[in-house]
Amino acid sequence: MPAKKIYFASDFHLGVPTLEISREREKAVCKWLDTIKADAEEIYLVGDLFDFWFEHIYTVPKGFTRLLGKVAELTDSGIKVHFFTGNHDLWMKDYFKKELNVRVYHAPITREYSGKKFFIGHGDGIGPGDNWYKLLKLVFTSKLCQWLYSRLHPNFSFWFARFTSRRSRINTGNTDETFLGKENEWLYLFCKEYIKTNKTDYFIFGHRHLPLELDVDGKALYINLGEWINYRTYAVFDGNSLKLEKFKG
């Protein structure tokens, strides 16, 4: 029997730019999950699955039923699914855990598979620079701010979050799609510093939106998972090596 594999994907950003386009992307994600379920031991969904997610006590955003149902099908079959909150879905609480039996992480984790050490996280707020976002993240993750935001009616709060998300993406333009060299990649610089004191074989991040495979001083490999709006890229570990691949279905 072939060895089971570990899969990693991130940044589906379901919900943008339109319902119709997002739904086609969601169908592609579900099709990809169907193609890997036969040999998947574990699946890591490394943040920003949704362009916006906020959980009230009795309310979650409408939509995404195809993906949620597919994830439930996978966990029911015994496949372990892990979810990392990203900067667009920071406000994940216990819905995935209770309804889908998914493990939810709000910070990076380390894991070991087949003797290889992995550092896994969405990547937002990690490394030097990006100080404005780091300040915003302190606000977004504040218990008080989350409680106050939850007092707003979902009709307004969900609209406002989606409006600001679209504005942010318009202002960013195509910056995420440009590789400016290792010395300007904050996550790569984090990897270089981290391996000085922590042996690691693989760093896996999302957030950057650009598929990357970068050697880290000959000691580790940094993979950025890209995104599914343009690239549909993911990573797979087969017990021997980690590779970045593209879903063409």
C-alpha cells in the first residue's frame, strides 16, 4: 500500500470578488480535496480560507456549504484536518471544532513527520517589518474589541468587514505577485533567524500569495503556498520530500 501523504493549502479567499467567481473557486477546492482524499493522512488548511469570517454565538457567515460539507466528509472518514486562522479569518472560535471535528490553531505550530521537522503557520505578523499590521492585529485579537464588534448587527458588521477587505486589496494592487528578492521577503528573513537556534527542515506559510520555494542557508526549505485566486498551488509531503504543486483540475 502506498504511503499516506500530508497536504498543505491556504488562501482560498472564498467570498471575493463576486459570489459567482468565488463559488467556482470553492468547487475547484472541493474537487482538489476529492483527488487527494484517497492517500491523505492529514490536511493542513493554512489560513484565509475565507475573505471574511466572524462567529457570533448563533451565527456564522452564509455560504461555503460545499467546502464545509467536504471537510466534514473528510474528517468523518478519519482524515485529520487542521485549520489555521489567517488575517482574514482571525475570528474563528469553536464552530469548526464542534461541527467539523477540525483542529483550529491561532498561532504557528511545529510538527515532526518521518524525522523531518516542520514549522507551520499562516505567516501574518511574522518576521521583521509590517509594523502597522502587527499593531492592527493586536486590536483585532483583543477580547474587548471582538466583544464590542459582536454587539453590531451581522447585516452591518459583515458588510463593513467585506467592504474594508475589498478596499485593502484594491490598495495593495499586484504587490503580492512580485518577488523582490530574498532580502525583502519578511517570512524568509524570519526563517533565517529561526534556524539559528531551532533545527527545522521545512517552513510552510501562506499569506504571501506568491508560490515560493526558497532554500534557507542550505539548512531548510521555505515554501509559501501561494493562493487559489490565480495559482491553485499546494504542497505535499510524501514521507521523503516536500514539494509545491499546482492543481490543474
